[in-house]
Amino acid sequence: MQPSANATVFIVDDDASVREALAWLLRTRHLLSESFDGAEAFDAMLQGFTLSQPCCLLLDVRMPGMSGLALFDKLVERGLVTAMPVIFLTGHADVPTAVDMVKRGAFDFCEKPFSDNALVDRVEQALALSTQVLATRRQSQLLKTRLGELTERERDVMRLVVEGLPNKLIADQLDISVRTVEVHRARVFDKMEVKSAVELANLLRKDQIPD
């Protein structure tokens, strides 16, 4: 999946020249960026931040005050690193630490001095991942909303439809008429915005169907 046009790369580095160089590099690939001079500044921005658009984070490991590692720990605690992939910018001495961070959920690390093309390639891949994660979350939320609109009886019918039972057997199991099953089935299809039992089954995994 390609990153969306409004994807943003956050740059957190205490070196102004590094921030400017990275912002310029990203512009050469038509990527938007927003820079912060330290982990504290980025952490403060997150206080009112809603992760609704694709993004990733270029994060320096060593900075005065809060380190990149400490900021990463906060992002992990807040559950942000899946939809906001983190790429550490690290010196040679920090490589083992960066590798450990990747094991803990960071997207990657780039050792300074890094290859411009290789770094931006990884940034684009991180943004594509963020785009995919957010799209999946939106789809999941939409599914929950649709499921929430079903009545208890419609859910009963839906479970049996997904199991592949014909209307007659559904009617027997629920002790209702076939005509009532047909009405509920039609309402389920309408609310779930599907046209067939196969489409409904593809939309729902068995463990997603509410009890």
C-alpha cells in the first residue's frame, strides 16, 4: 500500500543542521515533515495529538534531556508505535541499543552517516505501513459500528447464515418461521452492506461475531 499524500514524517533531533538536511531530503521525495528540537518538544505535542493520518518518526537516540530511547518507551506505553513507525537515527556506538529497540517494536534504525536514498526508502515503507494500519483500524471500527446496529435476533440469524445454514434450518434452530428468517437475513445484509452470505462470511471472521 502506498503512503497517502497527507502523510507526515516527524523529525526529532537536537541538531538543527540534521533536522534541516532531513527535511530537505524528504522534500525531494515530496514528503511532508515536521521537526522538533528534542524529545520533550515532541512529547508535549503528543498531549493533544490524535493519530488519524499516516505518519512515522525519525528519532535521534542521544539528545540532551529526554533521550530518544525514553521517548520511544513512552510511545510504546501509549500504543503508538504500530501506526507511527519509529526509525532511529544512531551513531555506531548506539547500534546494539538500536537493534534492541527494533526487537521491541521500532521499525528500523539508520546508522549515521546514512545513505540518503536508503533512509528515504525506509521512510516511505514506514509511511505505507502506517497507512495500512490506520486503514485496517478504520475498517475495524466501521465493522463494529455496523454490528452494533444489529438487533439480538439479527445477530442470531447472522451467525447461522455465516455457518452456511439454509433458511429452513435457521428457522428450525431459532424456532421462528422461514419468512421471519428471510426478513432478518435481508436486514442483516442491508445493515452490514453486503449482498450475499459469502460476502458476509468474508467480512466477518468467526471470532468477530458478537455473542
